Amino acid sequence: MADIIFDPTGSIESFTNNINILSAKNESVMILACDANGFKKELIDPILLKHTISIIGGIFPSIIYNTKKYDQGTLFIGLNDKMQVNIIKDISQKDYDKLDADMEEQIGDFDKSLKTMFVFIDGLTRHIGKCVSVLFDNYGLEINYIGGGTGSLSFEQKPSLFTNHGLIPDALVYAYSKRQSSIGVRHGWKSISGPYQVTKSEATIVKELDYRPAFELYKDVVDQYASEPISEENFFDIAKSFPFGINSVSDAKIVRDPIVLNGMEMVCVGNVEEGIYVDILQGSRDALVKAAKDAADISQENMNFENDFTLFIDCISRVLFLEEDFDNEIKAVYRDNTPLVGALTFGEIANNGRDYLEFYNKTSVVGHIGHG
């Protein structure tokens, strides 16, 4: 069984003690921590740097343990298999070719018997889409992927990724595991308008839709459905209910979450490529809870191994939308008294061994993880 410790205090003292406990009897540790803990690089680095076990994880707005969401605290998941952890730093400064070259240097003789890749990325940085594309182009469908974007609801970018090299920002961190996995992905959002062509964009910034200023068109649509007209003052509160849906080769749309308004330009979590088509989506509380249940059901139905623990990667904006009903989403995923651990992320990373790897927003990703 995975060696799981939940510390509700989120203190540095407990962080030190729990890492020491797990390092004595495990080969790897995954750390999921809350931003409210206030972990600082200068305090965390000396703890991480002294350990030789493989370390991966991140800082998120909230974490999930069994049937509850926690806004403070830290989860430590000790694993008995030695994972190879790779790091690509300064991803916002690199184009696809440089990211690809960095990854090729790290692959070496990749063992195709490895089953699962845990992936964490700075969710408030640029070029997330390029990183995910590079991962898929190098590793393909030989492995299952699950993970998400780190960050703070203050939208201040700061060190948020746990590694053996310390607490770092602006990076992609991924680790191979021999553990089997089964993954389900669902979001529950429905189209209310579109499609519209993204006629001008830059990385995560949508500048024009159908040759009109992006927010101008978006406002025309959203004001028909929202309880009050959307504006600069209430943008985040209203936009959380009306994400974009990227039209993909499959029937399912890839959701993009607009989080910041700069004039007429809209900043999203994750890249929105110029030339693609998007719809404007809306969701209901019942539909989102059902989608999380469906993701768990799909993962469980495809599982042909004994489950060790369940990893729930869910978008922080689903919490902001569901509010008190978010407890129902967790309960829809938790089952059979199997340990449930997870994080509320800035974007979700997943595939299921069959489909193209994607960076999602506002989406529930449920992974059943086998024994090491």
C-alpha cells in the first residue's frame, strides 16, 4: 500500500518530520501542499536537498484527502518504487524546439515497461501547451499520464514545484513509475454559443474572436446568460461559469478557463492557439458532479489490477463554481474505502493510454493507481 500521511497543520516542522519518516522506508514521495501553508523556498530547500529519495509534487490552492477538501495542510504519499524524476526549468523562456531538445537529453533508454507518468507543471507560466505537446511527441501512447498545474489563487507566480533540487518555479517536472494506472476524464460543461475562430492570440492570451476584440464578443454572449453584465470588476466571478471549449478531433471539447481581463484581451489557464475554433460553455452543478462520478466510473471500469490509491486531479475553478456543493463531487469519486488523495489545480494533465495527451481546464481527472 502507498504510505500516506496527511498533515492538517501545514507546518515546516511537520514537513520535516514526515519527509524523514517516509524516506526511511520508501523510494519515492509525492507531496501535495496548500498555498496557505506559506512555504518559502529558503525554508523548504534545505529539507528537500538532503534527501536522496525521488521527490515530486507541488503547491496548490487546495488539496483533497478521502472525503474532504483542505485549504491548509500537506499530503505525503510514500511510494515503494524508485521513480526517475526529470525537470525542465525556465519553460516560459523556451520554444518548442528547445523544450524538445531538453527532453530528448533526459529520455535515455526509456523503459517501455513503465506504466504511469506523474506530471506537474507551473500552472501560471507560459508555454504549458508546448510542454504537453513535447511530452506526447517524445513518449506517445506507451504510458498513462496524470497530473496538473501548480499555483496560487493570488495569481502571483512563485516557486511551487517540489523536487530533489528544491522548490522551483517555471518548470515541468515528470516522473516515471512502474505502477499500473487507469484514468478517467470528464468535465460536464455544455456549449451555449459558437464556434468562433480565434483570429488573434499569443500563448495564453485570447486577443480576437472572429476578428472582433475577444472580450467584446464574449460579453455579447455571456450577458445573455449571466445574472448581471460582465465587466472588469466582476470578470473573474462571472467568467468562472462561462469557459471556452476548444473544438478537438474527438467529440469532447477541451476547456479553457479565462481568469484575467486585460482591456479587451482575456488571459486563460493554458495556451489557446491562433486559428482554432472555440465555443462558449456553461455548466450546471448537477452536470459537473455527474461528470466527476463518470470520470471515476470510467477509470474503475477500465482497471484490470488491484487499486492501491486513487489520485483525483480536479480544477480549482470547479470549486469556485460549485462552492458548498463541491463536497458532493469528492463523495462521487471516493469509494470502497480506498485512499483518495488529490489536488485542486490550475489545469489538468491526462490521457488514458489511447487518446492524445491534453492540458485541460475545469475538468475532473480520476486515476486509479496500482501497487508498486
